[in-house]
Amino acid sequence: MSRIRSFVLPTAIVLGLLLHRWCQAWTVIVPYLIFIILLLNFAAVDLRRLRFTRMHLWVMLFQAVGSIGGYSIALAVSGDEIIAEGVLAGVLCPVASSVVVVAAMLGANRNTTTSYTITGNLLVAFVAPLYFSFIGTNQDLSFGESFLMIFRKISPVIALPFFVALAMQRVVPRANAALARYKNWAFYLWALALLLTLGQTIHFIFKHGEGNGHSILMLGIASTVVCAVHFGLGKWIGSRHGDRVAGGQLLGQKNTAVGIWMANTYLNPLASVFLAFYSIWQNLFNSWQLWRHDRRQGQ
């Protein structure tokens, strides 16, 4: 599987480019794919043994405060709402479900990274509806109506898998164990979700990219800066709490399939280009990290 992983992103980009019309039609299944991916990941770990740490708190604070702060700064500097929304979605985007695998390969503590895949996703489930209620496509509704509408759509996708897995582990542990045997399927489902969301973004660029070249370029530049800040700041936070690698991966490695879905659903769809670029930068950086780690191990 490790060999296949390196080809997932380029394959998703190529197929998304060639099949973008088909991807656009099938993105309706993405929320269901995300639910199953998270459920399989949560079922594979003992949720009762996971612990919340101070490092988790600092990473969560940066996501919650940094996302709205980044939105405000980007809007003030660029004057472009699309770029600001891209930064908002990129910083708030939840941690990748595959972070445990990559971080463990780099030497991070598995329990630390696994715990944050839960707390980080729960954070987004509550914070995203709050921000999207006054930023994006739902501003015509009252705050309460907008928050509840978005929360009802996001929480079943991101938060519900955790509670389902927890209930199964307590009530029907055998069923949970049977489900956990298929945890590796989460990778292939993630690949499909990535293909569909990237294809949806590419389709939108084909339809509405003309005349938005400057915004697309700026989204690419902004995503590069944010990706560098995420990994750099995350490593600094991690080093302060005894796990530099975990800190960098928890803040820097994003579930871009979820981020693109949120941007396409609640913000200007062009803002999802930020996440598409971010997906490329984070995968390139992770590939370099793994190469450097393997090289050091070989020496």
C-alpha cells in the first residue's frame, strides 16, 4: 500500500482533469464517504484510552482563532473575499484521517496523533457552522437559522462517526471489531473522495475560471504560505510538548477532501482551489519528509 500512496494524488489530479464532469455529478456521495472513512478509523482504536493533551489544545486554538484571523488578514491585505474564504477553509480544515500512518512512520507517538483525529474533527463540527453562518453563502439567514442549518449538515458527517464508534465499542464490541478489520478500506475511500472533490474543483475552474486568473494565482500563493506556516508552527508547538513530529503533522496535514467539500458547499466554490493547491504542497512535503527519514534510518 505504501507504494500505491505515492501515486494517489497525481492519479486523482489527472482523473479529476479528465473526468471533471462526471466528478461534479457524483460529489453528492462525498459526505457519505467521509462518514465511512472516519467511522472505520475510529472503530480501529480504543476510544476510551485516548487522552487529550496540552499540545492538542494549542493546535485546536490555532485552528479556531487562526482561521478567522487569517480570513480577516487576507481580506484586509488582498481585498478579495475569495482569497480570504480560501484561507479560512484551509486553516479550519480538519486533520487528515491518514495522519496517524504518516506521523507514525516519521516517529511520532501514535496515541497522540490518533487522539487529535477525534478532537480536531469535533472542533470543526462545532466551529465551522459558527463561522459559515456569517461568512459565505448563508449570510441572508439569521445567525441562529444559519448556524443550525449548517450544524445539522456538518455534524452528522464529522462528529457522528465518533459517537457511533464509541457506542459500538461499549455495546457491541464484536461488531466494532468486525468493522475494524476493514480499516484499510478507509484509504481507498479517501482516494475516491479526493478524486471527486478535486474533480469538482477542476470543473468549477473550467466553468468559472475565466476572468478569475488573478484570484486562482493568489489562492495558490496563499496556500503555499499557509502550508509552510502550519508545518513550521506545528513543529514548534510539538517541540514544546515533547513530540515535534506529531505537532507538525497534526497542524499541517489536512483532510483536503473535507475542506474542499465545505468550501464548495458553504463558501464561494472558487475558494476550494486553495485546498486543491494545499493538497499538492502537503503531499510533496510529506514525501520529502519520508524520504529524508528513510535516508537517515539507512545511514
